[in-house]
Amino acid sequence: MKICVDEKIPLITVEELRNLGHDVLDIRGTADQGIPDDVLWAMIQHDNRLLVTTDKGFVQYRDEQHAGILIVRLRQPNTGKIHERVMQAMEQFSETEWPGLVVVMRDVVQSVSRGRRLSPKEG
């Protein structure tokens, strides 16, 4: 699966996702780090990537067609907790379920909503 992670997602998570066979774009340390959300959104839309982020602002795109949005929102985030919640979500939903899905992982609960899926000819 093609995934994009923002700079707040731990490196251990990036490494584990890659070890699981995913194509992970990590913008940390690149010219794209810190780009505005709308520019990042356009980039992941172009590449048809699942977005993994801690930025709740991306929920605004829930009604658009997309490859999936995973937002981790914790009260006291740290590397271990963020990693755990990302990996739980990745295990819970299969690659075919992610398109159009918005998952918000909180400390002990999660919310899931279904937006518009990309059709095979669009993705």
C-alpha cells in the first residue's frame, strides 16, 4: 500500500510499515517538510497515498475521494503511543478497506467514518 507519513509519525513506525512491504513516503527532513496542508493533500492525492498524521485538520477532506486518512490524536503523545495506535489501525483495516476511510485514533477509543472511495480508474 502507498502511504505518506508526516514528520510527527515516529521513525520506528515508518520502518515497521516498510518492513511490512508498504511504500512509505516520509516527508521528514525533505524539502516537503512543513509544507501547507493543502499542498500535502494535493501531493498525496496525486500519488493515491493513505495519509498518516497527527494533524486533525485533515478531517476537513473526509468528504473528498481519497486513499484513506489516519489521524492519531493523543492527550500526551509520545513515540511509543503514536506507534502503537498507528499499527493497531493498520492491523484493523485491510488495504481494500482504507480508500475513503477516515480513522481517528485516540488514547483508548477510535472513530471511523467512510467518505468517498476512489474508483479504480481514478486511483
